Amino acid sequence: MSFRIPFFRHDLGEPELQAVGEVFASPILTTGQTVATFEARFADLLGCRHALAVTSCTGALHLSLLALDIGPGDEVITTPMTFIATANAIMEAGATPVFVDVEPDTGNLDAALVEQAITPRTRAILPVHLYGQMCDMNALRALARAHGLALIEDAAHCVEGVREGFRPGQTGTTACFSFYATKNLTCGEGGALVTNDTALYEKLRLLRLHGMTATGAERAEKGYRHWDMTVMGWKYNMSNIEAAILLPQMQRIPANLERRHRLARLYEERLAAMKGIRCFVTRPDTTHARHLFPILVDAIPRDAMIQVLQESGVGVAVNYRPVHLTRYMRETFGYRPGRFPVAEAIGERVLSLPFFPHMPPEMVHQVCDIIAEAL
Ligand SMILES: *Cc1c(COP(=O)(O)O)cnc(C)c1O
């Protein structure tokens, strides 16, 4: 389907083409200097000691769990109001996801409900900074400390976010990011994690590439030397090609975030006047990364609103229908509707509207006109 008003459009262009061209002109296509440059700049951006570039956020989450020796028999507390990747990474590590309900006005993991879900098997809390707004990391960190748990942040939506002075990765054990096709920073498919823990970083580095003691680029640059495999690792290394696509975009982060904030304010102003439509709130002392622009549709069934918008040529998405109610989760863990009422209420009403930095403000007005008419 092609939409008059697309849900998302990337802003990659000449700078990225040129950067990729530079990689083509060099002998190293795989993980090498371009990846190292990206990692240094990304760590700097997040104010963390180390960054590791990988092939996806799912991989970054999986590696974080593996590096922390979290696996079979262990429980990881997370949110049902997220993309399935969050829970899948926990299961990939062999651990069990334990869901906790969310805050009604942000959709973020409700820190007040986490403690009652902690058992002797709990090893980590895995919050998701939903839509680009950080969770209450002060509360989650206090809980993690009191119970000796790791804190792994799913920051797939939240490269630019700040809350109470802290960015993703600055209070957690690791924070994991996605550069998937529709994310705020993108290289089509990619991811990264940041951490301040140097010993953990060294372990993650090994796990990223088969547990090998040398990379292909090192062998190509310094000449062949025998290498060893010291631990059982995975294949999650980012290539220089993806890193080249990411580097020029980093310079546009402040301007694009400003554009996202302007568009979000415009949506909020228009929608405030409409009965039966609610927007999520932003907590005090928070810089929202504004990855998505979701609304809650109370006035009419959400799916009826989807139909009207799509038939009017407007691209939309649902972020998200709760993970515990997917068929796999129901069949595997026996979840039934009613278990996480807040996430389920959001899942029935939430709708993401078209939203991307270079979206013309007229399009916001057009989308809001169609919503008003549907109501
Ligand atoms: C996109 C996304 C992921 C997965 O990212 P990949 O890079 O595709 O693995 C994980 N969590 C959330 C919340 C996401 O939106």
C-alpha cells in the first residue's frame, strides 16, 4: 500500500552515500576503523565509557544477558508493552520473561509494581524507554541495588532521551539501541549497546564475534597471526558499511530532535481539542526522544480509526499490542487477557500517527482533520 501521508520516511541522502563510498574504496568492509569511530562517537553521545556496535538491538539485549551469565532457570522482569524483541532476547538467553504492568499515562514499566514480581530466581530488570521517554530509572536502580539485580535498558526508542540528568546507559548495567529501518538513527538493520563497566565490555566484545581473540580487520591490517576461541560467542558484529551510514546522521541528531519536538507539540495542540483522543504525558525533568507519536483512541474503536486513516491515505501503526497476549506467549506461559489490565487497555486503544523529522506541518494538520472527521 502506498500512502499519501507516509507513516515514516528516512532522511538518508548524499552524506551517507559518500560515507559508504569511502568504505567501498577501502579494503575492509567488515568490522574495522569505521565501526570503531562510530563506537567512540556513540559512547561520547551517551556519556558512557564504552559502546559496542552490533547487528541489532535484539542482539545487544541477548549479548547483555549472556555476558551477565543470565540463562536457564533465571527470571528477567520486563514490560508487556513493547516490541516482541524485548521478551524474545530474554528467551534466546534461555531465561524466562516475567511481565509487570505499566503506567497508564506513559506506557512505561510501573516501577511501583516491580518489587512484588521479584523472586529468588530474578536476575535482572529490563525496562523499555517506550516511545522515547525514559522509565523511572532512579526507582528501578534502587530496586536493582537492593535486590542485587542487573538493570538492562531497552533504549531502542531512546538515543536522545534524558531523565533527571541521566541518559540511557548511565544508570543501567547496559543500554541497548536499535538502528532498524524506522528508528531515529538507522542503517537499515543495526544496533549498539553502551556500558560503563569495563570488565563487562571486554566480555561483550568477545561474545560479539564467536569468542575470537582477533577480528578479520586486525588480521588484514597487521598480518596473519594465530587466534584462539576462548569462550562460546555469537555472530553479532556490525560492518563498516552500516557504521558509515550512521556516522553522518549523528551530526543531525539535535536538529532532527528539535523537528520532532515541534511536530509533537503541533499534534498535541490540535488533538487537545478533540474529545475521545488522549496523548501520553511527559514526566518532569525529562527530554523525550520522540521516536513515535502514539495517541489513545477512546471515542470510537481504535481499529475503526485505523481503517478511516488508511482509507484516507494515511500510514499508521500500532505500538504495541501487549506481548503476553501473542499466541506463542499464551501457549507457552498460559497468559490470558486480564493479567496486565493497564497494558491491555493501552494495547486496545493505542495508535501511532505519521511522524518523522522532515514531515511537513501541513501533514500533521491533514491527519488531525481526518481524525476529527472520524470522531
Ligand atoms: C525496534 C525495537 C527492538 C528491536 O530492535 P532490532 O534492532 O530490530 O533488533 C527492540 N525493542 C524495541 C522497543 C524496539 O522498538
